[in-house]
Amino acid sequence: MVNVTVWNENRHEQKSEKVRSVYPEGIHGAIASFLDEESFNVKTAVLDDEQHGLTDDVLDSTDVLLWWGHIAHDEVADEVVGKVKQRVLDGMGLIVLHSGHFSKIFKELMGTSCDLKWREADEKERIWIVDPSHPITAGLGEYIELEKEEMYGEHFDIPAPDQLVMVSWFEGGEVFRSGCTYQRGNGKIFYFRPGHETYPTYYNKEVQQVIINAVRWAKPVERSRPLYGNAKPLEEIKGSN
């Protein structure tokens, strides 16, 4: 069984009646709900929990961590970010959602600003599948269409993805690399763009399928991390005195 932790900043839900009306159990609750139906072992954590809910015990028992944040990235403690990064390098999967592109952990793992263009204009988003052979696209058609979403536009200041899985087109004309995979150390990372807090995006069955597929793809591979540093030779080095 895959152990999943859904982390959400959970600040919009406290401040905005509009967001609460869309996600009465919080964005983390909505995501956890459909992941529970897939027989994953799911827990949630939020920013205001002790250690942001990401204690050593929680991280050590998490196979895949999902991350949603927006208005309080700076409030995430650097110590926690460092622990999450180490767990990714050791093999934990990380799925970064929507405005989590600007989170400390994503920027730390990418090594770039992760900045972009954005606009809130209730416009259509069409998410095109550009790598139909990738496991994250299993069960999907050629594209996912969302009636209303926030626009993210290029240039998206990220490293070239290891695999570009999805590209979005917006009604206003912009395009965006909206489904990107990376490998860091033993861990796998997936960035997935849609999910603005005022839209019911996480109730969309195709969006849910992407996230479910991504959890399965990102789960750790059963192997130890490579050894680094000074190494003794495996064979006798002739000529060495």
C-alpha cells in the first residue's frame, strides 16, 4: 500500500468564504477524499500544524507527498524544507500542485526562480497530452478541458523537464508546460498546473485521474541510495604500492 501525505497551506479556506464554499473540507480534504477511494493510505497536514504537520515520523512514513501552497510560502520553515528535500533525494515522491510552483521546496529542487505569467479571468484551459505513453496519462483522452481556470503562461522559469507530459492552452492565447517530471536523487517529482482555489478543479474526474496516476508513478523504487565519497577499489589496482 502506498502511504500518501497531502499537504496544504490551508490559508485561503480560513480567509475566504468563496473558497470554503468550493472546498468545505479544504483543498487537502478534497484531494484526500478521492485518493482514499483508490485504497492509498492517506493522511493530511497543513501549515499551522506543529512542524507544519511534517514531523520526522510523518516524513519517514510517507511514500508520496502532495504539496499545495500559495499565499504563505515564506512561512514554511527552512528546516522543514530541508527535511522534505532530503526525503525526496532518498526516494520519496513529490507532487507539486498549481501555485506550489513558487514553494520553497520546489524552487530548492529546481534551482531556478520558477516564476511565470498569470491572470485570473475565468478562462478556458485545454490541457493537451503530449506524451501519451507516459504512465501519468493512463486512462485519459487527447486533452482535458476545464471551463474556468487561472491562467499560467510562459515563460515558466524551470529547468527543462526530464519528461514533458502535458501542455496547456488558454482562451486568452497563452500556453504553458503544465505537466512536468523530474528526478532528483532517488526521488521522482511531478509538477501539475491546474487547481486554483476558487474553481472546483479537484472535483474533475480527469484531473483526479492524473493525480492518482502520478501517485502510483512517483512512489519509491525499492532500493538503497547510492554511496558517495571516497571509495575503496573493487579490484586490486596493479602498480599500486
